[in-house]
Amino acid sequence: MNSKNFIAQWQKEPLPLVAILRGITPQDAVEAAEILLDCGFRYLEVPLNSPKPLESISLMRKVVAERGYVGAGTVLTVEQVDAVAECGGQLIISPNCCPEVIRYTRKLGLISMPGIMTPSEAFSAMAAGASALKLFPAEHISPVITKAFRAVIPAEVALLPVGGIQPDAAQMRSYIQAGANGFGLGGGLYQAGMSMDLLHMRAQAYQQAWRGSRTDKN
């Protein structure tokens, strides 16, 4: 999916948030996927430095089916892209900008979300065919910097801050007004070993925060 097709689809998402489930185990994968789907999440990421990540991705794909997208994070090599594709993953998300990984991901028809932190990385990622850009870590990419990125990055390329995003409508709104199109949610949403009840509470909190961020755009 190229950037123009992705942004067209992404802009229709009622909850344009990526759930990052770092540390999740296969034992919790199915229940976590069901909880997140019930709370409106449609993009689920299992970082490859989680326990048995490919097994978790495979299990979650069966649950999600056509209702959303499942894939891997912390993808650093083309070999890892192959492994994710073989278990049914649809998303390839990286903490860095590796044109080789981006091009290979796109060759396989998967969604590519590389991490970028500078304009040079952003344009390298776009040239390689990235579907969207992950602004990472967002703790170092403020709304002011996001606005500067948006001034030069085409509107058809989605910008998704990742890192330090809280269930806070005001924080989300500040990024949205700067040109962000959604967010990736890590430790604020999920932490290894947490209860599924707590995941449900946090997922609902982020859902409410997103809705709140859209009720007052001024």
C-alpha cells in the first residue's frame, strides 16, 4: 500500500491509533486482540523483541481477520520482513529508517511505517516507498517540530508520533493541530505482564482521549 492509498484509508479510521504490544506473550495475544478490537483499535503491533512474537502475530491475525491489521515492530532486516510476512503479518514497523527494509516491505505489498527523526530520514523513507512515517521518539519531536515536518512533507504522507503519548486529549490535540494524523501507543497502553482488565481500561482511556481531541479543534 503506497502512501497515497494509505493516507486515504487512514483518514477514514475512527480511531487512528497503533497499539504497540511490546512484551506480549502468545498466551495473552488472542484476548488482547479481542479487547483492542472491542475498543476500536484496528492496527496492532507486536515488537519482535517480545517473547515468541511471530506466534503472537499469527494468533492475532486469526482473531482480527478482516477487521484490522496486525504486524511487527522493531523490524530491522529484510529477513525479519520475510518472517513476519510468512506468519500473516501485514504491518512492518521499525524504529529506524532503512531504505532496504522499506523497499522490500513494499515489494511484498505490506504496510511500511519506518521511524524517522530528521527531515533527511523522512525524505529517504518516502523515496523508498514508506506508507507512513513514525515520528520517533516523540518525546524529542514536539508539536512545534511536527509542524515544521508537516510544512515540507506532502499531505498524502501520514505522520504518526510514537513515544510518550498519553491518554490526554490536550496533548493529542496539540499534535493534530501541528499536522499529525494519529499516534502509536506504547507503554502508556500496554506493558508486559499487565492484566487484561487493565489493558481494557487503558484502551478505553485512549479511545476517549482521541474523541476528546477531535471535539474542539480550535
